[in-house]
Amino acid sequence: MAEAERRIAHLDMDAFFASVELLSYPQLRGQPVVIGGRGNAPEQGADGALVFKRLRDYVGRGVITTATYEARAFGVGSAMGMMKAAKLAPDAILLPANFDAYRHYSRLFKEAVAAIAPDIEDRGIDEIFIDLTEVPGETRALAARIKQAVYDATGLSCSIGVTPNKLLSKICSDLEKPNGLTLLGFDEIPARIWPLNVRKVNGIGPKATAKLAALGIDTVGQLAQADQGLLQDYFGAHYASWLARVAHGVDERALSSSRESKSISRETTFERDLHARQDRATLSTILTTLCERLADDLKRKDYVSRTISIKLRYDDFQIVSRNLTLPAPVADAAAILQAARVCLKRVPLQRKLRLLGVRASTLETPGATLAVRIPVQGDLFA
């Protein structure tokens, strides 16, 4: 089937973790709320009313899992250190993450979507791609029906972008948040996609954005018109070719809708390049958080893993990865973290880093899951 005939939707739950928390604490709606860390649960005051912790009172190395849109307006965002966030939004309310609740609502919204459009690619706890090509119905009405089904099942809103491919749908689901519904065809790319900053394209991170800006390229449209030779000089042939294609909205990827996952991964691109020594505390927190979220993904999908891998992207865009096959499968965060640190001991850490990722592969359904302790001399990022 030609790409122009496809109807691919990207559904992204709106501030998912924070929105789930607001179901329990509706009195916090409209306020800046940050989710992250442990031990930040509200306490009952002398008058019986709940007393919520404030971000300004936090002390530690924790990072933000997510935040409400009111908190994001202060510049607070996911994966940001909470001590840094406290300087931006000191009065924001701080709540601990509750992954059992998030898993529950994730299952509910995906079941609601699958009842309408079963061809789904699961992208994590709060987002999915949906192939609507063969689903009967006019596109806008169908997308609105899915949004209503998600709300009826969860009480939560989502944003949907529907376009001919995954690349454009991922961009469009973010254009009218929260509670957005955006449709786009190829003929609308110059008017609606080209004016956007290049950072809106999934796969163009902060470092590439800065390098493009140094070339006078800030928007997707400017990238589409850029000289290919210039891009190759700065980014290499492979990445330059990819940049040119995505700037024109080209993406032939099919949905990966198989229920049998080959691997599950979590990764994050840093706000600034980090060094293993000078930024050890920050990297340790990020690595721990990635392992915790990976463990949550494994639990949610009912898998254990025999192979744990780490992925690093250096400040020169070079990517390295290392893996460790374990004697028994693991699924808990502590065992994943321990294995990830073993992998880290096998990579050079002299250059600054711009991305860190952890992956679980060789997946199995659990029988008797064993926690494996891997001895490490001198834990990295600890």
C-alpha cells in the first residue's frame, strides 16, 4: 500500500502520570504539580486536611518523572533534576510516582483503543501508534471516537495526530496539547510543519538543534531547503540523508504491532552534555531512573530479561553499546541497574555524553524469576 493511502495515528496521553495523580487529588487541578522521587506523599494535618509537600523543600538527587502543564510553564520538564526544578517553580506541589496506578490506567486506555482499532504499536506506558487505514469511518470522526473511548475508560484526556506516517503523526499529536486532535496530509507539510522548530522532529536532539542553529537552520522548512553537501560536512552522510528525508515528511516505517516484543528499552537525551566524572551524581540518578522505568515496562508486559544492554551517544554523535547476558532472567530495577553498571565498565568514558539508554532483550515470560547479583568493583555513576 502506498504511503499516501495510510492513516497512521499517534496517541499520547496528556501529562499522563500527573493526570492520573489528579484523579486522586482533584483539588490540585490547575496548579503546578511535579511527580518524582519517593517519600513525598501528602500528610494529614491537624485539621484533617491533606498537607502537600512543596518542591522548594526537596533535598536529594531525584529527577522529575513528569509535571502538569502548569508546572511546565515555569520551564520544568521530565528528567530534570528536582533541585534544579525547585529554583524554577519552588511553590510547585511534589507527589511521589505511583507506577501501579499508571500501569492500571495504561492498560485501560489501550484496551479501549484496541476495541475500535486493533492494529496498535505499543510505544510505552502513555503512548501508542494506531493504524487506522482499514478501520471504517471518516478520519476526524474516528479519531474523536477513540479520544472519547479513552476518556470514558479512564477519565483522562489524550492528544491524537493522524497523518500518512509515524514521523508526522508523532509531531502532530503534540501540536494542540492538551486534548488535541490534529489531521495532516502531505500537501499541508509546507504550511504546518515547515514553520516548526527542528526540535519538534523526533530524533533531532538538543545537540543537533544547536549545530543546525549555528548553520542558520532553525525551522523544518529551512532544513528542507538546506544544501545537502553542507549537512554532510557537519553531520556525516547517513544522518544528513535522514535529516533531508524527515524535513520533507518522508517515513516508510510500518507499525510494529506484534505482541511478542524482541526488546524493551528506555533512553534519554540530556539537556546538556554530561561527563562521567564531573556529572557523576546526575548521571547516577538518570541511570537509576531509566532502570526503574525499564523494570516497570517489563512488569507491565509480563516479561523477564536475560540480556541487559547500555547505549551511549558521545558529544561527537558516535554511538557505542555493550550488553551482558545473565545466568538467570531478571526484571527488578536493582538487578537491571547492577548489570548496566557492569556494561558501563566496558566502555570508554573520557568524552562527554549526550544520551544514555538501557535495554532489556532475550525476553521470556516469568516462571520463577531470580534476582541476580552481579559483583561490581567501583560502581559507575554511583
